[in-house]
Amino acid sequence: MTFINKAISLQTNKYILNYISYTCAFIQFHFVLYIHDTQDNTTTFNGKKIMKPPIEPRKEDCCNSGCNPCIFDVFQRQLEKFKRNKEAAENTNELNGISELEYTNFIVSDIIKLCDSQKILKFKLLDNKNNMKVRWNPGDHFLLKYICDENSSCTRAYTPIKLKEHENEDFDFLIVIKKYINGLVSSHVYNLEIGALTMWRGPYGHYKIETNKYNRIIMIAQGTGIAPFLSIIDNILSNEDDMTKIFLYYCCKNIDEVLFRNELYQYNAYWNFSYKIFLGSCLENSCSHLKYKEPIFVNKFDIIELDILKPFLNDQFLVCGSDQFMKEYENILKNVNYTDKIKLF
């Protein structure tokens, strides 16, 4: 029995020593993180100070005891923060592939037909020897120059889009174009072919994402008005530190004109995003099939839908669509005292 007791005692001591060793490693790593966060943890990038990349923990630094947070979780959060910090520094670099003051040449690099009246056009810089990036903030727009004849020209605003999932694709931005019956410019853009030369300037915009400034952002979109909202949604959901909840109410004539259905359906997996799509016509004659629990309804969007979100304490409303659509819902939101924090795009 004495031999057995000694063996048990040695085994117990071994566990205790291992626990102490792992605990010390855990404390040591978090102390390093504390020093990293409280001392000068900046470096210089593009002439601007940004945070230094975090120190990656060793495999043996984890105590395997289910700590919350685990040192690897802490490291991952610090790494994401560093990446966002670096990206912000890149975006403030003066070398942008597009200018607000003069037109820049872009060529059509790809075309995706969505339905009889809508297409997605992708663009890339015609001459990009310096490998410059085209930068803009979510919600911004570019101006396209259309030459009517030798003596006259005009411009039209389009929302540039390039989501996180597009980062490695070979284009600078895409736009959604809808062809209108009497739309001279929209018809011209709709009929562009791959390789066509276009002239753009920008970016321009009045919207700025401020992390966690609002508890909720409530979006009301009509047709192609989803375009500026998509980049805003993508940016907020990609930021793990942003706890803002997003509610999207999207109005379309029919299901074939619903833009970015797959992207919206995937976003719905995030805890802080939900959406509803409202159609003006039934689904019987459509070739598009509903996805599992896809929130599509065949009725006009009614402002009563927002009652479930009451009270509105620290919320922002964004509205984008035709002029008539935006004025209508702006008046409704103000008249029923939902909010005065309304942004029209």
C-alpha cells in the first residue's frame, strides 16, 4: 500500500507541477499582451503610426484548460485589430487609383447579366503600372462621364462595390446597372461590352461608419438602392468589434430583380443582421426558387413592420431608392416620430 500511495502522490505532484507550469505560461503571455497594449506598441506604415503586429503565442503557451478567453483567441482578436489598423492606414494613402478632380480611365473587365433589365459590370484601371488600389468608403459613389456629342457631356452617379469575398479577384470595383426605357445613359452603360473604355472620378459621399455609435442601423432600400447598403453591411459584419445590429427592409418589383440574394442570405447567419424582402408581384411565374427560410414576402413594405423594434433610443435610419421612395419614407419616419436620425442616399 505504501508503494501505491507513493505512486499516487508522485502522479498528483506531477499534475500540480504541470498546472503551475501552464498557469505561469498563461500569466506570462497575458502580461506580454498587457505590455504590448499599454506601452508604445506602434510602428510606422506609409508615414503613419499604426499598432505593431501582435506576438504569436507558442503551442505550449496554451494550458488546455478551456480558459475564456484562450490566449489564442486573444491573439486572433489582436491580429484582426492590427489588420484593420493597417488597412485604414493604406486607405489614407494619397496614392488612390481614382481622383476626385480629374477623370481616370477604366475598362470593362467582366459583365454578368442578372435579368432583362439589370447587369453587373466590373471595371479595372486601364493603366496601373504602379499597382495602385482604388479606394473609397462604404456608401460612397463615383461619377461616370458620358459624352453625348462633341460639344456636350453629362455625368451619372453609381455606387462602387467590392466586398471582402472579392479581395482576390482581378477587378477594382463593380456597379449594378439598371436599364430604363427612356434612360440615355443607363442604356449606354447597359450595352457596354468587355474591353470598353470608360471615364470615372470620385469618390464622393457623406456617410461615415462609426463603430458602435448606434445600437441599431435600420435600412430601407428599393431596387438598386441596395448597392450603397451592401458595402456598409459587409464592413460592419467583417468587424468583430462592431456590435451594431443591422435590420434591412428591401423592396423589389419581383424576385428576379432582387440583387445580391446569395450575399444577403449568407449575411443572415450573423447574429447582428436580419432582413426581409418585399415583392410587388407573385412568385408563380418566376424561375427563381426560394432558399430555405429565405425571408421573402409578396406584399408592399409597411412601416408597421418597424413597430417590433420599438423603442427607438439610439438608432440610425438609412433610406435609398427613387426620389419619390425616399421622400415618402422620410416623411413617414418623421411624422410618426420614429426618429430624426435619417440619412438619404
